[in-house]
Amino acid sequence: MLIPCRIGQPKIRHWLLALGPFLIFSGLFWFSLPRVLFDDPYSTVLLDRKGELLGARIADDGQWRFPPVDSLADKYKKAVILYEDRFFYYHPGINPFSLFRALWQNLKAGEIVSGGSTLSMQVIRLARKGKRRTLFEKVIEIILASRLEWTESKEEILCLYASHAPFGGNVVGIDAASWRYYGRPPEQLSWAETATLAVLPNAPSLIHPGKNRLLLIEKRNRLLDKLEKDGLIDSLDCELAKLEGLPDKPLPLPAFAPHLMDRVYVQNRGSRVRSSLDVMLQQRVNLIL
């Protein structure tokens, strides 16, 4: 009588036991990232036919937070990557060298003076608002940032950061900050203005009037020096940019089509709506009326 061979069964059982934790971890890793990272309410934004701002309404939570952008001004991209995460395009969501450097700096200082976070990790931190900055939370950020890199492109991650970073007071995101502080879209900002907005989320309270604004100028100027060192601006542009001041106070947003803005606010609250109006023509009509 033939006896079934069971020689391979212990090996199969051994491999299942070995792979089990890995498969469980892989499943948890894959489903760890929420389908929607940010559930914040957004401002209602009205644009003309060319994409120029006609008006906006504040978000339901009292924040000037424009709907997420899908592209960024070239100056801002270069400035924020150089300041926040020089190797952004080369790492998988975490930068071990930055983390070890931050750990060493914190141990030397006896307190947390550096986080070593990549832009991907900062996106996760912004999405997990209100969480205490602990070692455990840092591990969570590392895991979720790695997961984020699997599903989003580098450009999408950069846009997520720029759209949800804090810029002081009730201003959130690069679009709202550019209009509130400079009255122009990010594409029209100078290098000094761009550098200011690139460093501001690192310490948003520095934008408020007072002696702390000198620290903001120092941060901005250090970034301008880095931009010059990397050949992104020349020495003359760098020195001229350092002569520019900071915005005195937030500016009111355009209100060129208030009646249409009212209708858009009711029908498309929290959205970015492009109309058939022309901002230049609308301004002339407003002057006549």
C-alpha cells in the first residue's frame, strides 16, 4: 500500500508561519492611509474665463483655505523644496540621513530642535492635525508617508503640502497666502515674496507685526542665499530681494462680481468655479455702475 508523502508539509507550514506576519503587515500598510487625507472645508473661489480671481468667500470654519491646487508656480516649487526637503525627488517618503541628523541635533540640544521630516511626512502631519509630536507619532508619519508615495506622484504630494500648509492667522495654503499677503497669484510673486511664503509654514506666527518679523526676514534671507548658491538666482537678484520688506497686514480679496459670487457660494460652496466673465471688463463695468 502506498503511503502519502508528507515531507513537504512541515516546510509549507514553516513558510506560512514565516510569511504570516509579513502578509499581515503588508495588508495593514496598504490600507493604513485614509482614502481622503484632508476633510477640511474650503473657501469658495470664483475665477474669470482666464483663471483670474474675481472673488472668494471664507471657508465654513473661518479659514481662508482655497481648494487644493493641481500645479504650482515654478519659483515656489524650487524655493520650498530647497528649504524644506532638498532630496524630495530622490527619497521614498523618508530620508534616513535627515532623521539621523535630527536625532543627533536633538540629543545634543537636550530638546527637540529638528524633526528631520520630509515634505511627504509633513503632509501626513498636516492631515493628522492635533496629534502630539511624540516618537510614536513620528513612526506613524514615517509609515504613512511611505504609503503616500505609493499612490501619489511627487507633484501631487507637493500640491497637497502647498494647499494645506499654515501661513499665519486664518490663512491656509499657498494660493490664499499669496492673495492675502501680496494681492497677487503665486505666479506673479517676486523671489523675495516667494521665499517669504516658502519659509513661513515653518513658523507661521512670525508673519504677525512685532519683533518676531525680524526672524522671518532672517529665515527668508537665508533661503535667498541658498537659492543664489544653487544658481537659481544671481547675486544681484539676491541682494535686491533682501531689500524688500514684509507685508504690513493681510489684504482684502478681490470682489469684482459680488452678485455672481453670492450665487456660486450657494450652488458650489467650497469649490473653485471658472466663469465666462473677464476680470478687466468686469472692473470697467463696476466703475461705470
